[in-house]
Amino acid sequence: MKKAKITLLVAFLGIFLAFGSSCKKSNSAPSMPQTLYDSLGGTAMVPDPAMQGAMIEKGRLGIRSVVDSAIFVIAADTNINGYFKVLLQEVSSGNLSGFNALSKNLTDFFCVATGAKDFSYTGKDMVSAHNPATNPRMNGKAMNDDFDSFVADVVIAAKKNGLPDYLIARLGTIINSVRSQVVQA
């Protein structure tokens, strides 16, 4: 009888502990999926190499670095650089205002699209930005092949900046999400 009571008590305790631990509330917050912005460095502040003494979020710096590299890769890409004649003429004459504006707009766009919370995109919507009727800086409407060239150029720029393939793939998903708005021919 004593052995049966001990066995029953052990069984009861085992069931109680098993059930109790499965219902136990966790003291830690549930893990949130990491945004692409977080994967690129997130909100950690680092020195801005473009501005002496200034700090910049590491995620934004990474995005800006890829954007700026992509602009240069596109400028050399004869498949699509014809769309940016105004910008290329400005840069050739030493006027970087258009380059700086494009860099800021694209950086803002990608910061927001990758999950940054501290920035907003205030540029034109993608249809207006890529339509020469609403954006005189564009020289023609883009076709699917042009968009593919753009994506390939961004991949080249991302690789130049050391982004691993899995982050480039996530960035590609974001870029391809606006294909139907950019391709208008």
C-alpha cells in the first residue's frame, strides 16, 4: 500500500510538473523576426564616414553605401544609364546636387522598405518617379529588361559592399515588389 501511494504521488508530481511547465509564462519577450534593416546593422550608431564628427545608424550607413555604389554601377551600365542623362550630365560637370538628392531619396526609400523606424520616405511614388511625364529627370519609360539590369546592378553594388547572398535575396524581394510600378513600357 505504501509503495502504491509513493508511485501515485510520484506520478501526480510528474504530471503536475509537466503540465505546470507547459503552461508557465515566459519571462522573456517573444522573439520578433528581425527586419532586414536590423540585419543590416539596425539602429546602432556609428561614425559617418561622409561627415566628420557625425553619427549615423549602422543600417542606414549600409543602405546608403549600397545605394551610392549602385548609382555608380548604373552610371557605367550602357543598358540603362540612358535613363539618367540629366544626372550624368550634372555629375560630369561637377554638380552633385542631383546625385545627393537621388542618394538620399533611395536611401530613405530602402530604409523604410527594410523596416527602419527612424526615417520616412517623402519622394515621389514609384509610378511618378519613373514616368518622364511626371519626372523630367527620367529619360524614357523602363521596360522589364531594364528593370532586370537595375536589379543586377544593385546585386553588384551589394556584393561590393560585402552583403551576404541571403541579405541580397531579401533586398531583391523588396526591389521586385515595385517592378509593376517602375516598368511602364
